[in-house]
Amino acid sequence: MTQPVSAGNGPSADRRDSLTAHSLEGEWRELLSRHARCVCALDRELEANHGLGMSEYEVLDRLASGDAKRVQELAATTHLSQSALSRTVARLEKDGLVRRAMCPEDRRGVSVCVTPAGVERYEAARPTHRRVLEETL
């Protein structure tokens, strides 16, 4: 006595699953490729034209409103690790683009705020950032 094959089982279901997995993997590879092209182009253009890396631009972008942000908040919104963010903020601070201070409401925390020079550099770099996004995405 043979068992009926249900709609979700059997060779045709395995083929569908394989095609779906192949399609998802292809989409994933394309997404990674587009991301890498965009990041490389942003790094190249922002550095050449404004002396900023992409991570530095992203930190300035988060601070451009003028409101100080806690380091933990910046780490979450820039997708940088705490150590990578610390190095990025240190470079920006050395260039006079941001300032670090103890958080007034919690002396254990550190906040970062953009300086007028940081706003100026961000505003100058913003059109380059947008252009590269338009070209690569």
C-alpha cells in the first residue's frame, strides 16, 4: 500500500525549496555586493573630498541636529562596536569636529556633541554622500 504524497512533500517540494534557497542566497549575495560597492565608494569620495571616512560621516550625521548623544546611543544607531565608535569619535575630536563630555544627568556616561566645525564639515560632505548613494544604489 502506498502513501499519498502531500502537497508539501516529495521531489517537487524539494525542488521548490532548493530554488527558493538558491534565490535567497542570490539575493543575499547581491545585497552584500551592493553594500560593499556603496561603502567603498563612500569611503573613497568622502575621504578624497572632505577628509572623512564613512564611519566618521555617519557619526556627524547622527549628531548634526546639535543634540548631544550618549556613546551607547551612537553605537546603536551607527552599527559600530563600542571600540570602533570610540576610535572614530577620538579621530573626530582630534580634528575638532566633536567634543566629548560627561553626561550631566549621569556622571558615569559620556556624551558626544558636534562642534561648529563639525557641522560645517558635515554640511560640506552631505552632497557628496547623497551623490554617491544615487550613483551606487
